Amino acid sequence: MATSAGNRVFGKRRQPHVVILARGDKIRHMTVHPWMAAVAFCFVGVMAIGYLGATTYLVFRDDLIGASMARQARMQHDYEDRIAALRAQVDRVTSRQLLDQQVVEEKVEKLLEQQMALSSRHGRLDALLDRAEAAGALPISIPVPNEKPEVTGKRASLSGGLDAIENLLGRKTASAKPASEKTSGTGTSALGYVPLTDTAADRSDRLFSQMTLSLKDIEHDQIDRVQKLADGASETASQISGILQRNGIPLDQVDENAGMDAIGGPYVAPQAAEAFNSSLNELDTALSRLESVRATAIRMPFANPAPGREITSRFGNRLDPFFGRLAMHAGIDFRSPVGGEIRATGAGKVVTAGPSGGYGNMVEIDHGLGFSTRFGHMSKVVVKVGDEVNPGDVIGYSGNTGRSTGPHIHYEVRRNGEAVDPMQFLNAGMKLTSLID
């Protein structure tokens, strides 16, 4: 009985819990089911776990933030150290660049000075070349650099070299540059740099050396050619001097009177002259000597008074056409009809122009140094006393005046008033033609 009664008690269905809320006249009630209790318990559990998690995070957050800040600080220090190293490298590169640029500018300035020195010789060379051409010296081409002379061959041109150096001066040298990626096997960081391997001075040294050699070649070529021209002028002057001496022309008087300007001053020890200046001085001396002997040769009667005319009577004893006995013929005769041109054989001053005894119409020219020429039997005289004449100038026309048997040209050469054989002067004149023309 008891057992069955107990079973009835335990087997009885529980009544649900009811929550009654009363407020004034209002009464509310809410039935609490088991599932609602389970939901509430789960919610409370979740909130408790969330609170515990949040509390744990807040406890450890400071340590995490501190560690992260320390790591960021270390990274910042590393970056700052590398930036400082990079700046130091950039400063070194900049300093080297400025030094290299200064060196390059000095070399360019020196190179331009050399080029200007070569170019400045142009005026001096022009004057000497004009003198050499006027003196009849063999013309030799002498190279003179222009503003940008070109040098052929393997060496770079001066103009191209100067442009290259100007580009170097305007271009920045290779400086430290960041590498975006690590270099394999080197361990270079993101702020690594590429070291400088070539500079403006290094690149300009080659160009400077090439252009210096080119200018040296031009200078040596100038000196060699000036020396050759001086040697040629000296040789020509020696040949002319030899011809003059063989014809009895006193060169000592020529040397004493030629180019003697008043000079003087206290003695100062000579300075060492440059090779080019020495060669110019030698050329100037050689040209002065050549000009002196050439001027003398032009003054002396070496030209032909009647080019192309036949000689009918020579210098020396011959039968006189009027007396038929031996007589001295003081000149030479050229076959020429009346009116044939008669030309001066050297430079000089007319001292006689008109009738003169047996010469008929005569012209006498004083050439200096004791030499004079006479032209007789002229049909017409076209110069007057005091006129200055040059070789080849027409002074009159052939005729048959004076003591003459027919129209011809009578020509005499006299030294200190004494007649000499004109043929030796005509023969010498043929040799001088190639030396003084």
C-alpha cells in the first residue's frame, strides 16, 4: 500500500512554477517553464565567460602593447641607423662629386688654355706665312686649330671631347640609391645602397688624355712644319746669296743696311723660350735674311731687257762697224725692230733719260751698291729722271739713234762705273727666277 501510494506521489506530474508580480491593483504572473530556466542559465554562463575573457584580455593587453611598441621602436632605430648611414654615404658621394667636378673643371680650363694658345698662334703664323709667300719661300701648309678642331683616327675629336666633358660637368655622378629588394647572397636590407664605381674625374681622364695628345700632335706638327719652312727659307737665301756673291755683289753692305732699326736697353739674362717660339724666331730670322737677299736680287740687273729677242753682239772686243778695226763693245746687242719694248732689268732710280752722245737716246738706271744699267739707241724714252722703276717695267722703245748701223737694243751693266759682261747677270737671272718669283 505504501509502495503504491509512494509511486503515486512520485509519478505525479509537477506543476510549473508561477511568478506573480503585483503592483497596486495590477497583478501579473509569468509561468517559468524548465526550458526558460535552461536558456537563462546558458545566457548567464555565456555572459560570465565573456566577462572572464574580457577581463583576461584587459590584463594581458598592456603587455602585448608594450611588446609591440618595443618591437616598433627597435625597427625605427634600425631604420634611423640605416638612414643615417645612407646620408653619410650620400654626403661622401656629394663631396667626392664636388671634388671631381672641380678637378674636371680645372682640366677643362687647362685644355681650353692649350687650345687657345694654339689658336692664338694663328695671327703670328699668318704674318710669317705672308712674309714667306712674299719672299718666294716654298709654301708649307701649317695646321691651325679652329674653335673645335677635329682629329681623325682612333682618338676622339676635340669638339666631341669638349662636349662629353661638358656633359660630365652637367650630369650628377652616380649616388647612393635605394634597392627595392634584398640582394641575393649579400644580405642588403630594404635600405641598402649601390656603391659608387665610376666618377666624373675617372671618365674625364680618358677624354682629357686623348684631347691633350691630339693638341700635342697639332703643336708638334706646327713646329715641324715651321722648322721645315725655316730650313727652306734659309736654303733659298743661301742659294740667292751664292749667286749674288759670284756676281760680285757685296752682301756685307746688304746685311749692314737691311732691317737695322734703332734698338737698345739694359742687359737682362735671356729667358728659356718655348719650342714653338724658338721655331718662330728661327723662321723670322730666316725670312728676314731671305727678304734681304731677295730684295737685293730684285734690285740687281738680273732680268732680260728684251725677252725672246736674239743676241746679235756680245760683250768684249769686236770689229768696230764704223772704223773696221778692233774695239771694245761694253754691252750686248739684241735684235729688235724700231718700236720694240725695252724693259728694266732691276729695280732702281732713273738717273739719265734722253740724248747722250753715241748712245743716242739713252736711259741709265742706278740699282745701288755701285751697279747701274744703260739702254741705248732708243727711238722713244717713256721715263724721266728721278722715276723709280721695277724689273719688267717698260722704259722705252728700240730704235736707231746715236752711233748705230740699224735698229737694235744696246744693253750695258756697270759696276762702280766699269762695264761688266751682262751675260753673267742674264745667266744668273735664269737661276734666280725660280728662287725669287
